[in-house]
Amino acid sequence: MEKMLKDILDKNSDLTKSGNLPTYIPELAKANKTALGICVAELSGKQYCAGDYQYSFTIQSISKVVTLILALQDNGITEVFSRVGMEPTGDAFNSMMKLEIVRPSKPFNPMINAGAIAVTSMINGEGEKRFNRILDFFKKITGNPNININEAVYMSEKRTGDRNRAMAYFMRDVGVITGDVEASLDVYFKQCSLEVTCQDVAQIGLFLANDGIVPATGERLADSEFTKLAKTFMVTCGMYNASGEFAINVGIPSKSGVGGGILSVVPGKMGIGVVGPALDEKGNSIAGIKVLEDLSKMLKLSIF
Amino acid sequence: MEKMLKDILDKNSDLTKSGNLPTYIPELAKANKTALGICVAELSGKQYCAGDYQYSFTIQSISKVVTLILALQDNGITEVFSRVGMEPTGDAFNSMMKLEIVRPSKPFNPMINAGAIAVTSMINGEGEKRFNRILDFFKKITGNPNININEAVYMSEKRTGDRNRAMAYFMRDVGVITGDVEASLDVYFKQCSLEVTCQDVAQIGLFLANDGIVPATGERLADSEFTKLAKTFMVTCGMYNASGEFAINVGIPSKSGVGGGILSVVPGKMGIGVVGPALDEKGNSIAGIKVLEDLSKMLKLSIF
Amino acid sequence: MEKMLKDILDKNSDLTKSGNLPTYIPELAKANKTALGICVAELSGKQYCAGDYQYSFTIQSISKVVTLILALQDNGITEVFSRVGMEPTGDAFNSMMKLEIVRPSKPFNPMINAGAIAVTSMINGEGEKRFNRILDFFKKITGNPNININEAVYMSEKRTGDRNRAMAYFMRDVGVITGDVEASLDVYFKQCSLEVTCQDVAQIGLFLANDGIVPATGERLADSEFTKLAKTFMVTCGMYNASGEFAINVGIPSKSGVGGGILSVVPGKMGIGVVGPALDEKGNSIAGIKVLEDLSKMLKLSIF
Amino acid sequence: MEKMLKDILDKNSDLTKSGNLPTYIPELAKANKTALGICVAELSGKQYCAGDYQYSFTIQSISKVVTLILALQDNGITEVFSRVGMEPTGDAFNSMMKLEIVRPSKPFNPMINAGAIAVTSMINGEGEKRFNRILDFFKKITGNPNININEAVYMSEKRTGDRNRAMAYFMRDVGVITGDVEASLDVYFKQCSLEVTCQDVAQIGLFLANDGIVPATGERLADSEFTKLAKTFMVTCGMYNASGEFAINVGIPSKSGVGGGILSVVPGKMGIGVVGPALDEKGNSIAGIKVLEDLSKMLKLSIF
């Protein structure tokens, strides 16, 4: 297995030279563009890693999957989906257009930025507690007590997060968000700035593959129904507005982040973490997608 | 099994009173609004039916799955997807907006009307031959030599199909469609007007569940890759702009039509045909969706 | 005056080298890109011309002003504006987006293509008569009995007019247009293909400047109210989605066409015809606009 | 004249019963819905008033005309229009859609909210000074040293101004606005909250009618070119997305505000202030428009 992973990385390593690092969050533009790593964690407890699997990167949009589950635990399905929709959009992750032209006005799904900000605003906890609950949730899921935010990235996101700010105020205007917008944005910027490795991401995948129970501890952290729901969103909306193509070519429920990471779940079998900071124009890891495509084909992992 | 199907229909029969018959194709408004039927065909060869499973209805958008496969057989993946995208849209099935604002201009996927018309325009065959090839393909897949178009519905579609006409001419303007627009529309209106029962639809599902081989005859009619691709589209875009919610609540690759039918596929296991002509505001059978949701939960059919 | 006109043309003649001839109507791409001419007709009966004022070009969108007036004569204000709006759009002349997202669905104004097609569809006359009435109206307004269509351009428009076709069918779908779409389009393509010179266009301007009475004959061809209305549209929507900037920089009610012509009206004083086939990216004569700007400043012709 | 004004008000007073007070700024919903007043100030120095001409209301969007002129004085035409466009939009005053879909991203004109906020952000002055300069400008133009903000409305705007906040952050994201967004919004909310009467508004109109010189003092407060530019925007974009219809029916350069006021200018002749707080669905005074239409027809004031 590790040999195969290494071969796949080698085959795709040239792709890291194409694509670009995101510049709208200046701190992210400092990433190592040619890093490429993977970690596969099986329910059996075995773990296989290759390449730059110890490379640290910020989790970015991958965090949306985890906060969605926490918001569902806190509020239940009915409440969460009264404020956020369930449909893919076909628009860019930072698009606001449908908020204006579709009635009633609510973000189309929890995987685009607007939806994820709305979800984060629903997580329980006053002041510091809200983010601390999210951080604890991540620590328990990954079994990594050292996960924390990358302060430089967090400050960079906060300073340059005007598009997200625009969405958040728009959503408060139409009643999707209530309460302190800047406080919710601050939590959102923090959750996006969590620093992880492929191993951490693979553990999140394993937790989802195991329907909400952390295999190592046997602790149930989320209802099976909520993890199933999260995996479904990963298929229909997980790769921004390239989700449809990814479903066809790879077929594994996945969520990407502009930090270059991809979280993938093979239900009942394995969690996968991939990193490759060079992005395509839609915001997905350009080499990461191809690595997963090769892995999916070799191991026949597509759910379709 | 038949008892269970009957119970599910009974439980949901009241739903047929809500919803509406489509009025934009006048002939469809004459359907029996309270009809409700289901047919489940297993790979084993067994078939279970209940309710109005012999009720005849026009296949409408369900045909898009079949013509996509035929166009792929004729042209290959590269050519087909040079003209049609792979992404869900979040817009209504008859929306043209993204054709105008997204560059390059091409329909987002083969399951919305614009995409399906483009796909049909790519199917080989001069004059009458093009539709005849489609009709033969349907006959072979369903094993029903008597399938044919409902003339009244066909004429009604042709007469009132101005929105589809608008899309087709727009697409020729931007180069997605070449050749005679009215000829392609005529084939499209015909394929939508094919009259079927739940049994026919279940056989289409079985053919997809069996990766392109008709179980009864053992004949391979389509590449496995193309049927897999079709099933993926059924998940991401099969239920119009309610596909995301359907994936979460039901989780079975499906395609609906405004004739009230739904085609569902449980990969490797079964094909399902459901009919219930009363539609919700997005164009899906209001009772049909709930019937599939109940069936999915009872038999644990969700792929997620 | 003629000296001044000549000087203005000389000053701006270099601009004809920038810009482009339209390629979407192949026949228009054959125009003489460096032609530049102007004709100013005063109510006093005097006429001043300079440059390529005898250069023939097709009238294109300038015709929309004339057909609007004829449709108002035929149907009255209430009927015409039940089908077409009065607002500038900010969108390109061939945009369809607002037809889809604004309710009720009707073209925003009679100066964009969709609105002009709807207007033409309302002009009285069976079969050939409809266009013949338009042609007669043009002949009387201009006093030029030889005006006729350029057959090559007409055929080119008809062959490549798929975007207009798309709009027209969309409008029939939503009830803005009734009757035979291709027949209305045919009249529209013909009216756009009328071949004129700057002198003809200046005469149209003079007719508008004189509130609907042809100065030479004293014949009232249109209600004063309708010509006033037409001049107002020329200010708010006459230069496509550059109308606002033109109002500020020039301030003369004007209507441009992709044949390179511009019709301008100084109310109560003069009609102006300008031609310069090289267009900017919004479809307006690149040199023509500057010629009018200079003339407006020299003679203080702005209405603002 | 006063008799005529009174008759016009009487004729249209019933219209104040239809329409609605704006509810999105709660404090505005407390206005006197049936108030109706007018003031006409002539360049000769004469002033004619009728009805509730002493009724106080907040100036709201009418202020956009004045701040545009001040921003032009501060920055010049090139700089201002590098950040704001010159085109009418056809969209609602609080629409953000074109910011997202049109490139380069900048507000279409200075009369919609986004454009006006961008304009205000360009006015010189650190801290308190910026708004104080605006206030002084208003005092000099109107000759009313007592003009000031309505604190309750200002606080209400600030508290509920999330849509404006969304626009402002979006614009900073795309580089249209630089610097402290909340500070610019605060100035914008204050300028909208200035309390005026019809007499004040008529004086603003007079200043514009007189090309930038206050008739009473002879003081030139603005370049003639900038006031001409402002009047042009009042024609093409002054009445929100009803500007086209208003140009046709009334034909006087005007700017409305959701406080129920309308500023009108008859170039070279008079300034007019009208108030009637009940609004139509586009945000214009429902009775005010009709009062101006009657006045325009009686005195032949249309510029077209």
C-alpha cells in the first residue's frame, strides 16, 4: 500500500508546478507549492502515509464538514436547515448572487462560504467558548491534542476577509444570521486557520467512515445520521463548483480547502488526507485531485 | 416485498392530492393526478409491483439518462463534455441564466433541459434515423418492443416548447449546438413523449444497476463507464434543483420527469420505477419522492 | 459650419483605426472600417455635411426608434408598454438575463434587442404588409424614396440571428410575443438591414427634432407625444449600456447601431447623422461618439 | 402659482393612502404617511409653497447628489469615476448582483447605494471632519444654518444598515473602497439622516439649476461641469429603477429618497422640493411623482 501511495505521488508530483497558491489570503501565498503528501487510515487501525504527510497546512474549508456536524448536534436538522439549504449551486464558493435573486434568501448549502458562516453562527457557546468547543471537537475527532490555530494565517484571514464579511452582513440583513456578526466571523476565521497534517485529516475521514464513532476510543461524537448527511454534502458540494466532475472522476465523498488539503471518506472503510497547496482556478488542490483519482481507480473506491 | 410496497403506497397516497399537474404542456395536465405506482426489478430476475404500476405516462426528463448514454456511445466522453458540463447548477431545469453569465458558455450538465437538448443534438443519425436509434435503444433496454411516443403529448410539447427553443437557439449562437435546431428539438420532444409504465422504468434502472448489460438477454448495450457516469449525474443533478435534498433524504441515484415518473437505481441490486403525476414546485413527483424515501429507509438502500 | 464639421472629423479620424467591425454578422465585417462622415440638418432647411457622408451603411439598431414610433401609432402607449418596459438595464444589448430573473418577465425597454423585437411584433400588417408599412414610414420620414434593404446583410442577419431567435422564443414562452415568431424576426432582420447614409439619418433626426412633422412636407407622421417619448429613450437607453456615460459627455438624445451609424436629435433645432463603422466593445461607433462629443461642446448642444 | 400648487396637491392627496412607509429602517416607519407638500424656488428669488411644506423629513438618497458634487470637488472626475460607473442598472437600489458578475467590479453609478457609499468614502476629511464638511456644504447650499441630523433615524440606520454594510465590505474586497469601512458607513448613515423640509430641498435644486452658484449669495460652491453631471445622473438614475418611466412621464432631472422627498431641477429656472412619505415598491414617493408629473405638464417643464 505504501509503495502504491508513493508511486501515485511520484506520478503526479509534476502537477504541483502548475496551479497557483491563493493570493487573497496573503499568508497562504507563503505555502510550499510543491509539497505533496497523503495519509490513508483504515478502520482496522492501520495507517499508510507517503510524501509530505507531515507537512503542516491550514484546514480552511475542510473545517466546514466538522462545524456542520457540531451545529447539527447543537441544533438538530430542522433548525440548521431552516437557515441553510441542501442544494449545490454551480457558483463559486464566495458567490453572493443567489442570496440576492433566490427567495427565500438563504445560502444554498453548508459547504459554500456563506452557508458555512451561517452554520458557525449557530454553534453554541458564549464568547471564547464557541471556538473552544469547536477546537475540542477537532481534538477528540483527530485524537491530536496539539491541534491549534496558525496565528499568522488567522490574522491574515481576519484582515482580508471582506468578502466573507459582506456575506455575513447580507445574511444578517435577511435574517439568516442573528447576533454579533464579527464574533461569528472571528470564530469562522479561526476554524479555517486550524493547522493540521494529512494524518489529522485522515482521522477526520475515519471518524466519518465510522459513522460518528472515533475508532481509537470507541467514543461516539456525533449521530450517525449527521455524519451520513455530511458525507452526502461532500459528494454534491464538497469540491466547490467542481463537485460534479470530481464525483464522476473520483467518486469518493471529499471536501477540499484552499490550504491545499483534501479530506476523503470511503464509507465503512477508510479516511484519507491529502495535501498539495497549488490550486486550480476553482480552489481545489490540482495534484491532490489527481492523486485521489488514481487511488480511487486502483482500489475501486468510487461509491458510484 | 409486495406487501411492503403496497403499505408504502397506502401511507403516501394522500400526498397525491397536494402538488400540481404541469400546465405548461397542456396535454400533461390531463394526467390522472391521484395515480401512484411502483415497480422494483431485481438483478435476480424477480419483479415486485404495487399500485398503479400499469399506468401509462410519458417519460419526459427520465429520457435524458438514456440519451446521454447513447450520445456517449456515439461520441465518447471527451466530445460530449466539450459541449456540456458536469456540474449541478442550483437553478431551475429551464434556466438559461448561466448560459449567459458563465464563460465559456455551455450548459452545466446533461440533466437540465439545455444540456439534454445539446446531448440529443449529438446523437448520430440522419433525419428519421436519429430518433429511431433512440427508440430502438429504449426498446432493447426495457425489453418492451411496444414502447412508442404519445402523439398528443408530442404535439403538445412541440407546440408549446418555446423555452426549449430559446435555449437551443442560444446554444447554437454560442456554438454548443450545430446543425438544424428544429430537427434536434423535434427529436428531443419525441424522446420526452415516450409512453412508459413503472415496469419499463424499472427495467431501465436494472440495466444501469447491471452496468450496461441487459440482465434478461445478457446483451451489453453500453460501456460500464458510461452507465456509472449516468448514475453519478443522477445523484448530483437527477432531481432538478432538489437533488441535494433528495441525496440526503433518499440517497438512491434517481432521475425524475414532469410526467410524474422517477427512475431509481440501486447499483448492483435493483432498478426501480415509480409514478405519481402530482408534482412539487420544482417538478418532481411529490408522492414519488416520499415513496422512495420510505423504501430507502426500510431496505437501507442509500449509497451514502 | 462645414469647416467645423470637417475639422472635427479630421481630429477624430485616427480613432477609426482602433475598435472593431462586428463579426457576429459576417456581412457587417466587410464594412469600410475607416469611413467617417457626418450630416447636420437644421430645421431651417439648411444641411451641412462632411467626410464620408455619402457612405452607405445598414441602419441596424437605429431602426428601433422608428419602429417604436410606428408601433405606438398602431397600438397606443398602454398596449405597447404592457409588453415592453421603460427602464435602462445596465446589461448588454443582447442580454436575456433580466427576462429570466425579473418578474413579470418583459424586456426592459424598446432599445435593447429583445424589446425591439417585441415592438416590431406589434406593428400592424399581415404578411409582406408589415415590413412594407415600415419601409414606407422610413421613406416618408427621410424623404428618400430609394431606401431599401441590403440583401446581403439581411440574409447574413437571418442566417446568424440565433441570439435574437432565442430571445423571441423566450418572449413567446412568457407571453410577451404572440403569433409567428419567425415572421416577426424576419421583419426585424429586414428593418435592421435598411441601407442609409448620414443624410437619411439626419432627416430622421430632423423629424424627431420637429416633434413628428417632416419639415420639408409639413406632414405630421407621428404624435408629438410619441416622438418625445422616443427622444427620452434615446437619452436613457440609446447608446446600449454606455448611455449614461454618453449622456454626461455628449448630452444629445442619440441612438447607435452596429452598422456604425448614430442618430442624434437636438430638440427643436437639428437632426444629425454620423457614421464610423469601427465599434467599441459595447457596440457603439468609436469615432462617432467622439465626433458628437466635440460637436456638442462646440455648439453647446447638451440638453443637460 | 401657489393656487396651482395647492390644486395639484389636492388632486393627488388620496394617493398618500396607497403605498407604504419603509419598514427596513424602523424609525422611518414612524413618518406621517399622509403628509404632502411642495416648494418651488425660482431663480428670480421668488418661492411658492403649498401643503405640508414645513414638514420635516430625512433627506436619505437625495443626499447622494450633494455628496457626489463634493467628492468631485475633492477628487476630480477621473478619480471619482475610476471607482464608480456612469450607467443606469435596472436593478434595485440595494442590489449587489452586478458587483459580482460585471468586470471590473465597481458600482454602476453614484445614485445606487453601493455607488453612493463609495463616493462618500472618497470625500476628504479625517475623523469628524469628513461629515462636518458635508454638513457645511449642505448648510451653504440651502442657506439654512440649522440643518442637522435626526439622531433617532441615524441610530436606526446604523443599527439596521446591514445591507449597506455588506456592499461596503464587498467593495473593499474588490478595491473600490479603501480605508475604514465602518467610518465611511457612519458618514453615509449621517448624510442620509439629515433632516430637511421641502424648502431646503428646493434650495438644493436652485443651486443645481444655477450651475453651482447659490443665487442668494452669489457664491460658487461647485464647478458648473459637476452640477451638470449631477443633473444628468438625476435623469438616468435618479428615481432608482423607475428612472426611465419618470423621464418619460415627468422629464425633470430629479432624485428621490426613501424619506419621501424628491429633489427636482428645471435647469436655468427653478428648484423644486416635494415630500410625501408613502412609497411605491421601488422606493419613490407615490404621490410625489404624480405631483411632479402634473406640474411638469402644466408648466411644460420636461427637458425632452
